[in-house]
Amino acid sequence: MIVKEIEVVTDGDLVVDQETLGAANLGGRLRLIIQEGEIRILPKSTPNPEKALEELAGCLGQEPATEYDFHLKIGGLYETR
């Protein structure tokens, strides 16, 4: 369904304003897929860690995900032991 069609002649950078992104229900984080002759702008879904934990809850038993204790210790900025 086409909501709005705009013809653009570019001499430099192409800027898409917030109103146009809003009309396409796009906002926040986006991802661009670039192919020859085509650029697609799609929403970038951000992972929800709580949802992932709830999906994993019960894999080891019937307890909720908050009951799991993996005894992880943080060693550095990006290190888990």
C-alpha cells in the first residue's frame, strides 16, 4: 500500500525527515539494506533480554529465569568467567 510517493532529484546527500519516517511507521533504530538500484529502510528490532530469559525459563526445570544462578563473575570490561 503506497501512502505517499515522492520524486527526488539528488545533487548531494539524501535526507529523509522524521515526518516521512513517521508516515512509514519507522522510528528509532533503523537498518538499511543496499542492493544495486535499491535501498530499503527497515526497523531494527532491539533484542529484549527479559523476553529471551522468559522464553528460556523452564528449560532446566519449572522455575522462572530469575531463579537461575550461573555463578558468573565479571573479570574485566567484556569478560565473564
